Amino acid sequence: MTVRPDNRLADAPMQPVECRTCGARVLVRKSSWEQTSVQWDAAAAARCEERRAAARAGDTFLRGCTNVRDAIESAVSRGDLRVLSDT
């Protein structure tokens, strides 16, 4: 069986978005209004206040950061991050 390469990121690469609260910088790709991909690197994870609080509480899985989600929504509103399904 041949695995087809995933070229989506070549056509629409992830874009940096910075949290306005802690300064964590993540990479984001907004495929549609319902679907958002977010990549955290070690530096962003270490800066994120919600991630640190979750780790202190013993949570091993964080569903997301509300401050980063707000920063993504703001980037979309400003036109800095496009929703690919709209193009």
C-alpha cells in the first residue's frame, strides 16, 4: 500500500499566534470555523499559565488554553489568520 503525502501544510502552512496574556507563541492552522490545529513547542508550553496550573494540579491532559483560543479568535477577526474553508 502506498501512503499519499499530506501536502496541506505546503499549501497553507501553520502561522504563529502569540498569547496576549503570557506571550506563548504557538503555530496555528484554521482549516474551518469548526477545526483549528495548534502546535505547542516546549517554550510555549513552559510559558503558558494555564498549562503550568494544570501541571501543578496533576492534570496530565489539557484540552486547550482559553487565552490562546482568544488570541486565535482575535487573529482571525483582524485578518491575520485566515480560515481556509472561506477561501
